[in-house]
Amino acid sequence: MTDTDSALDLNRFHLHLDDGPRIRPVSVASKAGDRPAEGRTLAVFSAERPEDLHPEYWEMHPGGDELLIACSGRLELDIEDAGGIRTVELTPRTGQVVPSELWHRLRLLEPAVLMALTHRSGTQRRKDSGA
């Protein structure tokens, strides 16, 4: 339950969107096992340094597509598909849908705020072979 008289600090909470009508805050500090398994998560991230985006790791979401939106700053999104790796630059108020089961990673070009909407169930990570 949240206090509807005050703003929700998106540095401390992600929003869980149930498959039904409810949206509820989930603490960023909560353990993976304490987070809901179904539905989608809306998260806002600040990236000041390259390591804030873990560019040495690729990730993949088998549970559903991921929507990435740059609120400010500049980022590069690498997406690996059957044709190889393609890179999309994200600038303020632009976004990209990453289809489920495609490996991807973000790289920082300048400090940014990123919004992500994804189904986190089964998310996988792998170390970049060139890192």
C-alpha cells in the first residue's frame, strides 16, 4: 500500500504492473524472490557512469519484449539477432522495443535517465566475450 498524498520516489521503487488492474510499488532493495513473478515492471534508472549500465553484460528477457525509453542523455543500445549486432542510439524522448529472447546491452554516451518496461521473469545475463 502506498500513500497517495505524496510522490513515489522512483529511485527507491519500481512499479509492478499486474496482469490485472493493479499497479504497486516494489522496493528496489527487495530480493529477487520477494518480487512478483508475473506481470511487468516499470523502472527508472539514472546512469552517470558507464558501469551504471553494466555494459560488460548482455541480458535477455524470455518472458516478453522490453521497452527502453531515454528520458534524458544519450545511450547506445546493442541488440543481437540472427543478422548480427545492430546499434540504436537513444536520445531524449526516443525509445526502442527489444523483442523477447534477443540479447542486448546498453552503453552510456552521456549521463542519462532511462525508463524500462519489461517482464523480468526468467531474465538471463551473460558476460561480454570481448570484455
